[in-house]
Amino acid sequence: MKTRLLRVLVAAVTLAGAAALTMVLRSAFLEADEVPQGEAYRFEFDESGAPGRLALALQLPTVGTEEPTVADSGAWLSLHRHLEEAFPLVHRVLKAETVSDLSLLYRWPGSEPGLDPILLTAHMDVVAATPDTTGPWQYGPFSGAIARGYIWGRGTIDAKGPMVGMLEAVEGLLAAGFSPRRTVLLAFGHDGEAEGEGARQIVDLLSASETRLSWVLGEGLYLVSDLIPGLRDPVGMVGVAEKGTMNLRLVARAAGSSGPLPPRRSALGLLSRALVRIEDQAFEPEIRGPALELLDIIGPLMDPGTRLLVANLWLLEAPLASALTESLILNTSLRTTISPTSIELTPGDATLPSEATAFLRAGIAPWDSEESVLDRIRDLVSDLEVEVEAVGTATQAAAVLDWEAPRGVGFEVLKGAIHRSFPDVVAVVPALVPHPTDARHFSAITDHVYGFTPFRIGEENLATIHGKGERVRVSAYLDVVRFYAELIRRGAE
């Protein structure tokens, strides 16, 4: 018996050793993708005046709302006038059209009209920046201050900075005598923070002339540094699909009380238990889709411990997925996320309310659906007597972009432009944009919509997007202009 047990033990140790050696060898033989070689085109533009032109645009409070129409269009019309004055060559050479009253479409005809155009898009509106939602700003949200090496103001990153940067690039290219071979379109919606009706109507206008686009670039992810576990070097994250959204309402009911003997179960207590359970257990992370592609590309560049996990997903996917959820930028790419947005209690004089309501926002991963999200949440709280229902209109991820489609020529153009404009970037990877953007509407007239905003983002400035203190370094903004010039030159070839 002892001899038999010893043989089993030796076999087990041998197998474990062999498995460990296999895992290490798999990690050692991961190979990094080849980085595109070559330098960016030489591009000169008015670098001294560019920050001021963006600053003036930031001073115009084009604050969007959830409503489909703009109550006061004055700020948008002032922005139109500013763009006309700031970029005279653009408005002299390109054909500018006003769409949906406040949105803008620019057409830069190419020398070969038979080629499908490319389109770059951004939006003119910004989210609110009141002290009660963001806290006090060091410089006012609509100051457009240029101070301490930064340009300050709501919209520097999302998305007036990209919009003005695109126009700055085209103005510089025109001044240099560049003429595109392929038609270039610029589309600036007035309500990208809402439903994107402006972008939708631009799509309708292009569809009416049977225009089919080669590819589209809209807002999305960034050049991220030190935001991916196991990798500190900068990575260009290009959105190739967008998550959907839906709003949920949870209602808990129990006996109210204003007396000295409270009931054993309260509505607020039931609701709190439901929220904690949903936050802790709603959707497990999964490494699939763009996240799997991302790890295939950056795995060889990661530290040895993380690389070991990446190389052995067949065995270690669960611990790796759990570790990656610690990254704000990756957590949303691994699962459907659920975030409470507000709580309401039944008004009255009762010490304990009889009804408590919570509203939640779900970011739907492409492999989930509105129905599956509802079913999952209802299952989680079924024993708590909490009602769950969808409210409002959902944006279904599967209807946004095909997350399993081939990446297309536009991705390679973007990859080359990113590497040449930002030589320290170690990899360009496909990723999942964590929310719908108005660029999704262009999927009706193209097979390839990408989401990339060419700003360098770390933990410090990630929180300023839709938060307080939104700003961008002057030098970083000038790099953004150079990137768009590089992208247009290569994309319009």
C-alpha cells in the first residue's frame, strides 16, 4: 500500500512540475506584434495660436440635455461663428452645411470621387459642470483658461478638444497645399451627449446621396498609461464596438412606521441588501471579444507574473479576469456593469418609509441583452421581494457595432498614425467603448466605426472627464492636432 501511495505521489508531483514548466514556457514564447516603422509626415501649423482658438470654443456653454431639442441655441450659433473666424481656409475650401439646425457637416472633395470617403466626427455639446455635481473648479468650467501649462474647461477632452483639433489639422494641411485623394468628411453633432439626433440626420443626408463610407472615427478610448495591470507603458486603445445602456428601477416595499417599535424588515433595508447583492454578484468578468484580442497583443509586453496568466488562459482565466477588473479602463470591457444612480424614498412623516426606490444604469456588454440583464437582476433579488423593471429606452449593444467583425483597413491606418504620432506607444489594441456615442449612427453607412480620442490619459485626468477640473496639457493638445493631420493624410491616400 505504501509503495502504491508513493508512486501516486511521485506521479502527481511529476505532473505538477510538468504543468508548471509548460505554463512558464508558454509565457516565455509569447511574441509581441510588430510595430509599424517610419516617421510621421512633417506638419507645420500655427502652434502659438492653436491653444487660444480652443480656449475661445470652451468659453461657449453648449451644455447638452437629455431632451431631443436645444432650448437655447445661442451658444451653438456663437460656436459656429467662432469656427468660421478661426479657420478661414476650412470655410473657404470645404463645403460646410448646417444639419438639424445646429449640427455641421464639412466636405473636402478628393481627387478620386469614386473612392469611398472617410469621416471624422465629434460633438459640440458638453455635460453640465455645476458645483453641486462636480464640486468647485480651480478655473471655471467655461473660463477657457490657459494656465500652468494646461487648457482648462468643460469639453477639452470630451469633445470640443477633438473637434477643434480636427479643424486645426485641416487648416494646416490646406495651408501646406495638401489635397486629398479620397474625400474627407467632418461631422460635428450638436447633441452627442444625448441621443445624437444631429449625427443621425447627417447620416440620413449622406444616405440620401447613396454615400458609403470607408470608415469613421469618433470619440472613444485613449492613450492610456499605467491603467492596465502589469503594463505601465502607454497603449493606444481603439474602440471597435460600444456597450449598450439601459436604465433599471428597483422598488422595495414594507410596512412603514412612525412609532417607537419599528418592523423587523424595512423597505430601505431590503433595497440596500438588493443593491449590495447586485454590485457584488451581478455579472462575472469574462475575457472575450475585444478584451481577448487586447491581451493577445499586450500579453508579451506585460510583467512576468501577468504574462504567465495571459499565456495560460485555459487554466488561469478566472484569476486574471478578476485582477483586470481592478482597472477602471478594463473592468467595463469584461462584463455588463450595473451602477446605482439615485435613491428615492416615499415622502411623508413616517420615520421608516413604506417604499424605497433605486435607479440603476446598466452598461450592456455585446454578449448580453436587455432581456438577459433583466432576468439576471430579477433572479438575484427574487427572495427579497424587490420589483425590477426597465425604464426609458435602451440602447442595445448588439445593434451598435458588430464586435466580432474584421477590424478593416481603417484600423491599420489608425494604428500606423498612432505609432508615428506617439512613438512611445508600445501597442495599439482593439477595445470596447464603455458607453454609446453618437458615432454609432454611422454604422448605417459603413462597416467600420472606430472610437479613439488621442489624448494621454492616466488616473489623474481620467476622473476629470464629466468631472471637475477637465483640462489638457497645451503640449498634448498640439500633439492631438498633429495626430489628426497624420491620420487624414494617410487615410485620404
